[in-house]
Amino acid sequence: MPVIDVGMTYDEAVEASQFKPMPEGDYEFQVRAVESHQSEKGNTVLRMNLVVVNNPDYPNRVVRDNPTIGFRQMDQFCKATGFSWEGRQLVTEDLVGLTGGMHLILDSYENKAGETVLTNRVQRYFKV
């Protein structure tokens, strides 16, 4: 029977599987993926996966954000990444790979089991 080194104990694996939000603060990011959808109010919203970079404590941690196009947070995102577009259309693929800074805060929500879950939320974007 083959034996493999999994690089951690069972208890360490259980600990690692429990999501813990990052501390509030400033982090550098790179956009990994983007898709658009319509909000309940009819606004165009981007669903972005932002990967934390240049941080050895949280390597490759993914933060999700959903800025509404045309509102303050999208404006901050564009200034932080140096991105702009012409006309009335935006190609979401053009956002993939962009880098910038984000300030994360702690937030909470209630999951389907009725438990309060801590998570991170992007409070603002800034140029690095």
C-alpha cells in the first residue's frame, strides 16, 4: 500500500479548512476573474475575485467584491488600477490581471444554518 506525505497532520488540515478572515487593513491585489450580472435594482454589478499578492501571511487568498458600475467603488477601483474605458461598453476580460490596493474590513452575515459568519469586505480601493 503506498504511503504519501501530505505535508500536514489531520488536525492541521481541519484547522486549515476553517475559514478565518484576514485582519482589517491594506492589502495589494491582482484581479483573477470577473463576470457581470444585474442587481435586483437593475444595476450592472461586477463579481470580481481579487487575489492577495505580496503578503506572505495570506498568499493567494481570494477576496470577492461586487462593485456597481458607475458608483463610487467602481471609480475607486479604476483609479487604483489605472483602468479606464471608452464609450458605453466595458470588456470584463480587460480587468483580469490588473493590480492595486484595497482596504479590507471585517463584516458578518447569517448563513443558511442561522449562524453568524465573519468575512472580509472591501471598504475602498487605492493606488499602490
